[in-house]
Amino acid sequence: MDRSFPGFGVGALTDRRLRSALAVEDLRVLARKRLPRIVFEMIDRGIGDDLSLHENTAAFDRVRFRPRSLADTRVVDLGVKVLGDDLDVPFLLAPCAYSRVCDPGAEVAIARAAGRMGTAYVLPGGGSESLETVAAAAHGPLWYQHYLSVERDTDERALARAAAAGYRVLCISVDTPSRPFRQADFRNNLTLPVTLTPTLLAAGLSRPGWAVEILWGNTTGGFSATASRAAYANFSTVMDRLRPVLPDDIRWLREQWSGPIVAKGVLRGDEIEQFVDLGVDGVVVSNHGGRNLDGARSTLESLPQIAEAVDGRMEVLLDGGVRHGADIVKAVALGANACLIGRAHLYGLAAGGEAGVGRVIELLRNEVAQTMTFLGARRVQDIDSSLVDARLLAGPVPM
């Protein structure tokens, strides 16, 4: 199947810009040029001094490759099976709320790009489109990410809708017991949920193309859309009613959800036994992209201890700091079954909508293939810890 993105309905100028992007960082630059500064910082920044945000990416730089020689890697196979879903690449697209500030296509565009490129998309509980709308437009596997509310009936209705719409895997966030206070958004006077304020209007003047598309979009997109306002308002209510996830909540979810359940936001190996006992099928090693607790350990630093504790009893995924295909290979070598890609696909969405997301997937796919070729790994299953030197990854920090 042709997995390239020759145009995907975007204008010729945008298409040329996307094709000229040779790395995720290039798409980040394009996104920065298209979005108002305060909007770009909302997706690009973390919390506090961005310590965890920067450490997520820096950790990958401390891992070195140890390539095999005498290996026939003329053809490499990137396919993996993750919680029952067959994927063409060892990464999925992570749940990211407020994607509509990047492009009016929002979650629909992301889901379509993921399906076309042979991977799964985890729809955020704070999406601007309904579960049903995204499911109807998607071509590939869909997972659903959910924040537990203080009201059980609210959770029950959301889970029932997700199951009815065809979402097979439930991704429950366990790392957000309350709404985080992100100083950068406050300093920029950016309200969440994003609403049409004088500040946002003024910011839009610096990016008129974005303003026309997003602020004054028609009923199929933009903040003038009633459905979008309702979705964002609902997510704001959810964020205001967040609470810690407790063992009894996981037991209740296990009763409610017949498919696989993944706990997202785990950084400690000594918690794995409890998740196994609770019937969880997988964990996502995540610090919420450095957006919740500044100073939290990097995800790659936490991965080896968690993978060791799991010992093959559940699946392990990682998100946070992934900007290159080589990063994905390093994570797999240290115990991840696959990675989740968050900010990177938002950069693509902002740079070129659906085609931009596809370009991100295409670039990462090609980088994974090249890394495997030179590393001496014909299949993702051939990637193991013998192919990396992680001695510089972490100091003597307990699990």
C-alpha cells in the first residue's frame, strides 16, 4: 500500500513546505510560524521551568547504539502487535487535548492520518470532536483515553459510548489527580478551555491565516462551532472534577470495560505488581509530557526498571520526548513494546493539517527503518538491550 502523502488535499504551497520538512524539528518550525506565539507555547511548553519537558528529550541523547555487524538488513520489518492491534510501525499517536487550536480538522484529521499510515490513534477525553464523529471518519484502530470524574454515572456513560463506537482499548490516566497550574498559559493570559477572548483576538492578528481558519471558522471547525464550544466546556468541567485514581477505581473499570485497559502515567517499577493484580493489560511510562509535575523523572530513565518489573506480564509503552525514529528504537531496546507520539504530531497538524500529521508519521517511520538497518535489526522483535549502551542514562535512583 502506498503510505506516502503526495498532497492529501492541501494546497501546493503547503505541500511543498511539508515535503521540505526532513525531521520533526522542521515541522515544529513550520508550526511556530503558523501559530500565534501564545498558542504555540501552549502546545510546546510544559509546566514550571520545563525541567521534565527538557529531560524527556535529553535522556535519549544519553543512550548510545551498539550496532551488530554481519546482519542482513536489506529489508526491515517495522510491524508490531500492540494489545491485539496490528500496526505497521512501532508507535501510536498519543492523546492530546485542544488539537483544534492547531487545525480545524482536529481529531478527525489525526485519526485519518494515523489510519492511512497504518497505526492507531488514542482519542483524548478532551477532544473537540465527539467519539462517534472521529470513529466514523477513522480508517484504523482507535483507543480512548479517559480521566475519571467524581461522578460514576458520567464515567459510565463515556465508557459505554466509546465501546459502542468501536474503541477497543481504554487508556486511563492515573497521573492527573487535579487540574495542573501551568504558569506559561497564565502569563500569556490564555484561558483553558480556549475561548475567543481579546487576548486571543490580538494574537490572531499576528497570524491572519490561522485566525481566519480557527477563530472565524465555519460550523465544521473553529471556535464559532457550537459543538466545539460544548466539547471544550465539557472537558473543562472534567478537568475541574479530577480526582486521584485509586485501586477500587481500576477494579470498577475492569468490570465496566471488556477490552484491554492501559494505565497511562506510570513512572515507578514498584507499582507494577499492583497493576498486574488489578488486571491492567498495559502501562504507559509517561510524565504527561512534562506538563503536570516539573522535576518528575524522564520517561526513558524510568523505562528499564518498569520493563524489568513487568517481565512480560503486560505491555509497556512510552511517551515523552520522542522526536526521532532513533528515539523509538532506543525505547524498544530498553523494554517498550511501542511508543506514543504526542507533541510531534501536533507540530505536523499545525504545519499542514491531516497531511502534516501524515508527514510526521512518514518521517518517523523512515527514521526507524534506517536506524534498524544500520543497527543490524531486521525486525522490531530483534531490538533488545544488547544494541544500546545505557550506562549514562540514570544515576543510582531507586524505582
